[in-house]
Amino acid sequence: MPFYIRIGKFAVSALGLMITISLFISYVVSLQISKYVGILKSQTENIFLAGALSGILFGRLSYIIKNHDQIPNFVSVFQIWNGGIDYYGTIIGVIIGVVSVAWFYNIPILKALDITSIIGSLMLGFGYISAGLVGFGFGRPVPLAVDVTPGFHLLKAFPFFYVVYKFGDIAPPSIPFYPVQFIYGALFLLWSIGLIFYVIKKQDRFMGEVFSIFLILYGISNMMVGYYTTSHVVFGHINLAQLFGLLSFISGFVILMLLKSEKTNV
């Protein structure tokens, strides 16, 4: 996919366009499932907007702090399409935004995190795939890959395909990479669909149940796919992505067990 899409005389960031579409879809879905979580639509709307804006703000701020040497002038601070936003900074920002609005409306934090988990999973799915299309966050090079023409190619072993980017993409061209962004994207879209059906079908849920399940699924995703990323190795053969996934899995499981023992229905 080209980094910019031309519409008449205007050039639009392909990644920005796809993320905008994902925000719109996530916004519509959040309003539709709000009644199943037990939150008013107007409150859900504000939770969504606060989480999205706070996520972008903190994500960009975190990116600037980490890459301040790549920011040539003050105007570049606001050019999000140049460099983007930091992943972990975005997560922190979303949590701060959601918790703040929940506190303002006197909504139980766990209930707000339940709906945020569903929408967050959906947005992560779209976001990962969007990033993968333009070469953001490419995986490790695939050893012994034969075909290095731009596009997707089949593999005999997991993950069963790899991607080669072309000149003009963010990732280095003509190098076979594991398609980590596309695998992450597919998993999170699958998780989001599963969680949507879960909240619709299961009426006797307790607050925080969906959030804890999301943490478990997030952890599984990172432990599976993290092996193929370029994340730094922290000890042994475990890299940072896998360690973060393990911590997320354990946290989700512990929270689920604790909340189950103190069950408070939605």
C-alpha cells in the first residue's frame, strides 16, 4: 500500500485514513453494545472520545520524549503522520482518559474497562493491520526465504506466510519479514468479535470479567507472536513482547479469579 493516497490534488496518509475508519467503526460498535455493559450511550460516547484523544495525546508525547532527536522543529510535534505515536504511551493515555470519565460519571471503573476492552481489541486489530500495510513494526527477517518480490508469500511452517515490502514503504524493501502486524491484527479482530458475542449472550457477567479476559487474550497474543518480533531479548530466549504478554496473562488470570470470588453482576 502507498504511504500516501492521492484524492484529487490532496495527499492523504494511508495509515491515517485507515485508523480514522477504524475509529469510526469502533465508535459505532461501542454505542451499540453499551446497553449490554450497563452504561448509557451518552456516557459511552464520552468514554470513547476521552480514551481516543488521551491515547493520541500521551502516545505522541511518549514518542517525542523517546525520539526527541528526530523532531526538527516545534511544528513537527503536531505532525503525527511523521513518526506516529508510541504504543505503550497510547495504552497509558487510553486508561487515564477512560478512568477520568468513569470517575466523573461515577461509573464503576471495572465496568468502564469492560467496554474499553472490547473497543480496544477492535481498534488494535484494525491498527495492527493498518500499520502492517505500510511497513510499521515489521517482524524478524525470514531465514531461507526464496521469493523476495513485493507482496505476500506462503511458508510451510507457522505463520505460513511472510511479507516483502517495496520501495516507498516504511520497512526496508526486498527483505522477507514475518508478518507480525497482520497476525496481531487478525487475532485482535477475532478477540473483539468473540468479546462482543460474549457480552451479548452472557447476561450473568460480573464487572471486570470482560476486562480480565481481554488481558488473558492479550497475553496469549503477545506470547505467541512476540517470538517473531524484533523486540529486545530480556533474558534467555524471552523478549520484551513475550514478557509483557506473560505479565498480562498472569494479571488477567489473577484479576478474574479475585473478581469471581467477589462476584458483582453487571
